[in-house]
Amino acid sequence: MASPDIDSPWLCAANESFGGCFNMQIEEIKSANVLNVLEAPSSSMSDTCNIPKPPPYPNKLSKEANNCKRILGTCSVPQEIKDTWDRLFKEVYGADVYIITDRKSYVPAHCNVLSISSPVLGNILQQSKVKDGIRYIKILGVPCEAVYMFIRFLYSSCYEEDEMKKFVLHLMVLSHAYSVPSLKRICIDFLEQDYLTRENVIDVLQLARSCNAPRLSFICVRMVVKDLKTISSTEGWKVMKRANPALEQELVESVVEADSRKQERMRKIEERKVYLQLYEAMEALLHICRDGCRTIGPSDKMLKGSQVACNFPACKGLESLVRHFSNCKTRVPRGCVHCKRMWQLLELHSRMCNDPDYCKVPLCRHFKEKMQHQTKKDEAKWKLLVSKVIAAKNALGPFSARPVDLL
């Protein structure tokens, strides 16, 4: 915390009055009549009995079962119908289209089925020439097994898991090129859940961008950001670096941006911890001076039978600081580091206090009067600090269970 320095000539003159105020308060808090304001009320048995039982936990399924359930849940076609269409494709009865693939192989199919399943294939079939009642079209650039799986899916939406794992990238390209969104969704789900590795993430990323799959692209970029060192040594990265240097630059910038966001997030977390500690210190200081605290006083005295230890964790951090401040011979703003922190805590309390005339914290009203003579620069610093502490107060409960270290 970058608290403003406190250097005022009247503070040295007020040391004796402060010491007297605090010593008097210490004597008051030795009394056994101090109320334990944090004592938790005991809950009644009737409240416990009225609590309904929680619902049962859902059944734990494997990741593969969850994926199959999610994919199959979107399809309401009976299995018998799917089997019928699958048999029609495999038996090729009445086929009037031959799809030529690589290695001069072909896949027989039906023109009407292909036209209904894929509007792109429908347009291609309309423009194709008919020879002896048969239409011939070509699907090249992918393995013939992938073309076979693709045409089979157009009939029955069926596929084998092992074949999908082997040809998922090719099927992703085919589903995008020939506008088959159902197959494309299955390929994307399969890639997101089971297929991504450090070795192929760059290839999948480029494919996802070419096939307009933003979620898959985001998952790939996130994977690269988490492990750039390993992924940058793969063969896919080296090929991408030669063929698409702009993508390499974009990924490196994403890593730098993610690191910057992480550092900024950690900085804000640490900053918030400081303001939370200050807020807890303000609450503990008010508790000590107003309510009394059993941890403040002679350390060699044992608690009596009915007494319990203080439930304010911040009091433990303030106790040593208060003891030092009460006995320090220097006790000037620039003469002792620990006393300087005590002065700052007292002034911060004064700026947050709404009733200085009746406040029991020492020097609260004096600091209120000092505000009228401060420069605008110092006043702006203190206002910013108070706003940060109040924001931490609003984000936290009335008291924290975390100890405070002020020395």
C-alpha cells in the first residue's frame, strides 16, 4: 500500500495526550464485563428439522457415454429406420450415382438421397452429365474411406467410432464443403472432447478457422497459450510458421496478452488483499477502543473462567503494534516505522468515521480538523485510499477470518 506520508508539527505535541487516551482504554478493556459481540447465536433444533433433504446426486457417466448421450439426444429417429437407410446404402440397390474418389475407386449412391441431404451435392448432380442412366461426380483430395463414411452418414447418420477417430479431420472438411451441419457438429464435438493433442492442435486450429468453427478455434488457441513452449517445437508449428507466418505472429501475441492479463489479475488480487487487511484493521481498531479486547493488556495474565479469547483475528495483528506504540520513546511520524503505520491507521479511521465527536478511537477528531489544512494532492490520495477500502468492505463480510500482519 502506498499510503501518504504523515508529517504534521502538531502530531508530536499530541503524543502525550494520545498515550494517555490509549492507556486509559487499556485499563477499561481489562474489565471482565466486556461483551463478546461476536458470539454466534445457537441455532434451534426446529430450524434444523425444517431443512429439506438435498436432491440425489446425478449418475456419474464416463466422458464417452456423456458425449454419445449428448449427440444421440438430439436425434429422435428410431434405430430401425436408421438401420433401413444404412442397409439401402450398403446394398446399393437402384444406385444411379457413382462418386469417384482417389485411387480410382468409386462409391455408388442415389441421386435423390444426396440432393436432399446436401444442397451442394444437389447442385453438382444437376450439372453433371448422365451416361447410361448413371451420373458421375468426383470427390478428390481425401481418402476413399472418408468419402465412404461421408456418403453413409448422408443416408443414416451412422458412423463407427474407430473410423471417426481416424478420419475426423477429413469428415470435418467434407461436412463444411458440402454443407452438412449435423456431421459438422459431430466432428467438432469429437475434436473438442477426444482428439486435441499438442502435436495436432495447430492443424486443428487452421482447419477450424477454414471451416468456420469459432468455438473449436478458441479451444485450440487456449491450448496453445497454456503450453506454447512444447507446441512451438512440434512439426505442425514448423509447417505453419513457413506457410502462415501471420498466424504464428497472432498466436505469439495471444500468449503475450494472456501473460499480461494474468499479471494484471494477480496484481489486482494482491492489491485487494492489502485493502482487505486495512479494512479488517479498521474494524479491529474500533473494536479495541469501543468494545474492549481481551487480547490487549498484560501478556502474563491468564483468562478467567468465564472469559474466552477474542474472535476478532485482526486484533492479534494490532496487539503488538499497539503495545509498541504505547511504549515507544520516539513516536513521531518519521522517527519510527511502526509508529508511522499506527499514525496512518488512525488517520485512515478518522477519514472513514462518521461520528468523530463521540468516537472512542484516540485522535479521531484531531485528524478530522487536520483535513481542512491538507493540500489537494494529499487529500486526493487519501480519498482514493478510502474509496478502495470501502470497496473492499462492500465485497467482504463485516469481519474476516484472516489474521492481519501490520508489523
